[in-house]
Amino acid sequence: MTNIRPIDEALDPQTIPARLAELASNHPETQVAIASHPAAYEGLLRWLAEHGSNEVRAAIEARTRVNAVPPPPPEQPTVAAAVTASPTKPRFTAKSLLLVGGAIAVVGALVASTAIAVPAILSLFGGDPSEITVADFETEPAAGIWSLDHPFAGDVSGYERLGAKGTTVGQDLAAVIWTISNASAVDSYESALSLVNTRTGEELWQVNPGRGSHIVTTSLERERIVTSVPDEGLDSTWTVYDLADGAALAAVNAQGFWSSPTSLDGDFLGRGEGGTTTRSRYDIDTLEQVWSMETGGARTWLGVNTVVVGADVYSAEDGSLLSWQADEEASYGQFDGFFVSISYAGDTRTISRIDEKSGEKLWSVLTLSGGWRPIPDQGLLIWDELDGTISLIRWQDGETVWTIDGTIYDSAHFRGGSVEAGVIALPISENSGNPTAVDASTGERLYDIGVPGGDSRYQHQLASTEQSLYLTGGPSEQFVALDARTGTVRWTVENPFEGSYLFDVWGGNPVAWWSGNAFSEEPYPGLIGIG
């Protein structure tokens, strides 16, 4: 196995929109998969329809028939004041989900390309995951403790589809993109943006960011949220909003979001307009460029506090050139705050932890005929297909935590486990890639993970607590809590309406959002709370 294949990225539902655009442009063989990808936005679909093959256009037409459109006065109170107090539920700190299997866009995919989109995990959570606590329930919670009407429910006239996509901004806070789409045209959907208290159901504000909008990044500390609206081609218009009241503060035209490193205090990295090879740091308050560099088409990687351009290494804070040189043949990235390089020689790869200030290799591990995946808060998972073993390596010192027999089903897309309960979910090959829970400290196999009544390969884990794994799936799209240590079902919440709702956890609280066809006679709530 060498680098993650472009087609695997295109098939991974976690691949971000900016990376999809790069894949479509640089790897035509991925275009059919991207045409069906849930994060393929309106402008990208228009570009694919114009430049793609007949097969690509057929996939777009099928998408419009079947799939929901995806994503992306008095003095106003502060965001903190807007989160009103209410009786608390039992909670457990959720440091992060354990993400294993498939392409690793969530923690920063390392893929050789001219322009690499490596999202920091903070940009996906909208805040430090260690500060978000997930609601836990001893008994089955109820669906419908609060509800919000979909803002476009009154605009339904035929066969439109309504949808919603939430991004956790902070504890009990989620930014929600609402959409309405016409089943007969790709470019016919509108969108609205709301800030919602997911514990009480209070909608704090709502704005209209533009057609086909999706969320780029958020910063609770800076009280900002940035959206992107696609223009013609691959360019987009970014707009920054005040989290306190939804006021639009600034806008700029650019091509793509790159990452939001924690070292930049809410500022983020992006690319210039028109498909340029410019990389810039943008101030999240004004969207002005703090610094900008021209990469000249060289392979570009993001570290913890650095940007690697070919052999040159720059500070992500001020764009200054550092004194050490990178290996132009290697790939670079950051996992759990550790700077890592990956170099290849045939089927052999060497993974090394690098001192970001000096470039010194602190430790290295060699893998043969297998693969590797980072596991947040745990370490580096590697497997060897020749001797049939799976090992967990500590990021801090490169030491082996444990080694067990088996190998990983590399095309599996399941992600799951529980840091709090000390459980890692592995898609083990002899289980046909279905996830198996193992003890994080010993590697002992505990149980196979799955939603009752469904193929567990196609289930999705939403969150975890010290007691539970929250999964969704099954024949009617249920919300299920499994005991994190034993795998037994603790409780199940049935779908509120015949599989037309999808479950998720936003701001630490479980919700269900309408994802089916709209009905003009009796529209159902666009979003409901579970508790």
C-alpha cells in the first residue's frame, strides 16, 4: 500500500468540499464518485456537469432525483449569555471520537497533491473537543423535547427536499445550514444559517448567506463563523458573521479553505481565487490576509505550527522561513499535536515524529505491506499484512503499546470507539471489515459493533461517553446506545417518521433533522431535540 488513493478520498463521506474540488480537477477518475458525494457543493456540481463525462453527468442527474442536497434594536447579548440555563442532564467529557478506518480526512489526510486540504480537528468540532460534553442517559430519552420549523417549509410547492447540516460551535451551540432543493435541478437550492441552542431548542438568530452555502470554520473564542458560497468554477465568496447576533462583518473572494490550526487563535489558512497556488493566513475578524506566500506548484503540507512547501518550511504564524529543510519526497502532517513525516520506498513506508523547530527525527517506525491510521488521544495504529499483526504505537516516544494478531480491512469507512471508556473500534479483516471493539490499553478484543437489524459496516457512530457508544442506522434509521465496554444495547430511539429523520449530536446534544421529501400539506419539524 502506498499513499491513500484519490478514489478512496472521493468515496470517503468525511472528505471536505475543498479537497473534493482538488480531486475533481487533478484526478478525473474520481469525478463520478464526487458527483454522488454528500459534500459536493452546487458550484462543483456545475463544474462537473460542464467538464465531466456522460457518466459523470448521469451521476449528477441521479443525485437530483434521489439524494438530499448536502452541505455546507436592543443590544444583542453575547454568545455566552445566549446559552440560557436549564436543568442539567448527566454528562461525561467527550475528549474526541476515535477515528479509525477509511480515508483520514477528519484528522488530516496526508495525500500527495499540489494543494492539500488538511482540516484541523478543531475546525470540524467548531471548538476544542475536550471542552464539549456529550449528554448521557441512563434510560431511553424521548424524541421531541423541543422542535424547530424548517425555514423553507412554507416554500414547498411540489417535490422539494428539505435538509439541515449542523456544526458544533461550542457547548450546547450549533450553527445550522438549512436547505431546500428541487429534485429536477442541481442548482435550485437555497440555504439559511441559524445559531441554535441544542439543549433548549432556542434559535438565537438566522441569516441568509446565499445559495449553496456551507460552513468553512468557526471560533467560539473570537465569536466568529465563516461561510462559503460557491461562485462559477471553483471560486467561492467567504463571509464572516458575528456569533452574537449574526451580523455580516466582512467578505472576500477566494478559492478554498485549507485549515484552522490552534496556533492561529481562530485565524485560518486558505487559497487564493482562480485556482492559484497562493497560500495565505486570513484574519477571522476581517478576512484580510495576514501573510501570503506563493508555492509555485510545489507539494504543500500543514504541520502543527508550520507550512511545508517543497523543501522549505515556514511559520504558520507569520509566514517566515525557518532554518531547516524538509524531505521533498516525504509527506507531512500533524496528529494529536505531533508533527509527523511519512516517506515511501515501494511498499515500505517510514513514519517519523519530527521536532517542528529543528527538523530532527525523534523516532521512526517502519511498516511493510500494510497500512497505518492515527487514533486521536491514543497513538498510531499500524498493521502488517505479511505477518498478520496490528500494533498501537505511542506518539510521544514511538514505543509499542500492544500487538495483536489480525489485519485491517483497509477500505472500511467506519469510525468509532470511546476515549472515555478506553475502547478503540477496528475494522478487522476477518470480520469482513465490520468494526470490532478492542481494549485501548491491551488490544484485547471485546465485541463486534453494530446496530441491531442492520449490516454494521453501514452504521455510523455519532459520539461517545464513558458509558455509551451512540450509533445510528438499521432498517428505519434508529438512534442506538451501546454499552461501551460490552456492546449490549442500552436503549433505542425509533425514527420519528418512517426513516425520514437523520440523527446526529450537535453541541453535545442528540438531535434529529428532517432529510426526506417535503410535504406541503403537513410539514414536519425541521429539527427536533432528544433528551
